[in-house]
Amino acid sequence: MNLDLELQLDIAFHVSAVVADPTPEALAAVLPRLREAGYRRAVLPPLDPAATDAAALRRAFEEADIAPIAMTGQAPGADVSSADEAERREGAAALRAAVDFAAALGADQLNGVPYGLFGPPGAPTPRDALERAAREVGAVADEASDRGITMTFEVLNRYETSAINTAAQALEFVELSGSRSLGIHLDTYHMAIEEADMAAAIRDALPRLAYLELGQSGRGLLSTGVVDIPKVVQQTLDEGYTGRWGVEAFSRPLVGDGAGDMLAIWRAPYDDGVELAADAVRVIRRGWAESAAGRRAQRLARSGA
């Protein structure tokens, strides 16, 4: 295990980069290897709480000494942005069920896209839909916080939603929510599409940034692609970010056809998810080593302090 990085950064790895079906048995084979690589947490894809054995998943995480992060979303007929009151209630109920599921897993964080439907948008999201979603999501986020769970919402690119595409829009959504605890989830993959200045966007979001996910332009290894991941890590740390980090990638043979179709993953940019995880740690460590905190830690280590 890379103890320097382990001690400095709290990093999570998305298990969909390794396995298509995160059963307890599949995770039991993967989670110890992620822990050994230096990850403190692993992110599950959205799962149906009613059809998932949370206790068995929790045991798999506990045995590997790695903490879970749960994920949630919305579906047709259960959408907090809908103008239909019954549909909004169902959407809010789905979010509350996801909070219950996260608690049953032993997770203290719930990621996802809780503000509306995921998928290619056909039109801009109306302002009133965004306001409805913000109120519902903010209320659930505060309830989750009271239970020790941080709820975040991911900022996506224009091809996956028309609701929230930039850090500036995310900050506005937080304001609309009225929540004291709702956190922003930024992802460099999406930011490379939408942000004119990624560093400035991250800096602006820092007051509510709860999760910064590192993803490459081609959805593959962090050491490949057009996003300068080490620079992002160094600059973000130097801006004072102390929150959690994530690593996400997708390869069609590993993620499966269903999720591959939904996420438009048509290729196989890598074939070994565990090696991708190790590669990501090496890339992140380069950025950490160039940051003020990383340089200070290395000086102290050399001096024996």
C-alpha cells in the first residue's frame, strides 16, 4: 500500500470500472485489492434497495476494511423535478429509500443524480422544474445529514442532462435547495466538456464541494487522455480542498451492455480494472507530490520528523 498517499488523501474507486454486477461474491474478490492499492472507499452503482441484500454487501466491505459509498437517481414516474405532485412524491420517496439503503450499508455518503432523469435531454430544463427538484433534494439531504450521511449531486455534461452542467449552476442549485448540507460532486470527465476554466470552476465550488471525481476524456486510464489529472490534483489541493476524491472509468466488457448502453460506452479503453485502479493511484500521487502539502510531507519524511 502507498502509505504516503493513504495518509494524505481519501480516495474512492467506482466498482463499475471492475465488475458489471456488484454481488457480495464479486466484491469480495475485488475490494481487498482496491484496499491494498490505497483506496479507502468504493462506490457502488445505483442499486434497487428493495432487491438488494444490504447486509451481505456490508459484510463484504467490512471484511475488506474499505468503506462503501452508495448511489441513487430518479426514474420515470418517480421524478422530483416533475410538475405532477404524485410523481414528485414518488421521486422523493425513492431518495429517502436510498438514504435508508446507504445507512444499512454503513455508508456515510450518497452520490448520484437525484435532481431528475438521466439521459439525453430533448430540451432545456425549465426553471420551475429545477426549483421543484432543488426543494425536494434539499429536504432529503438535510434528513440524510441528520443520520450522518452526506448527500451529493453530480454535475453532468450536456449530453446526459440539461439541468446542471457547470459548477456555477451547481452552486445555484444548492442555493435554491435551501439545504445546509447538500454537497456538490464534480467530475473532470464532464468538466472537460463544459467548463472554460476547470481550475476556476473547482475553486468557485470549494465551499460546497464534497466529492471531486477524476475521470479521463476517453473513460480509460487516468494516465491517458487530454485531462491533466496531476495538475488538477495539485491545483485543487493548493486551493485548500480537503474533501474526498473519486476515480471513475468504464470499459464495455467490464461494465456490461446495459450500463454501457446507458452511458454510451461503446469501446474497451482498458481490460483490467484493478490495474486501472493502481494506475490512478500513481497518477494522483504525482499531483499530490507537486502540491504544497505533498512537498511538505515529503520533506518531513526525509528529515525523519
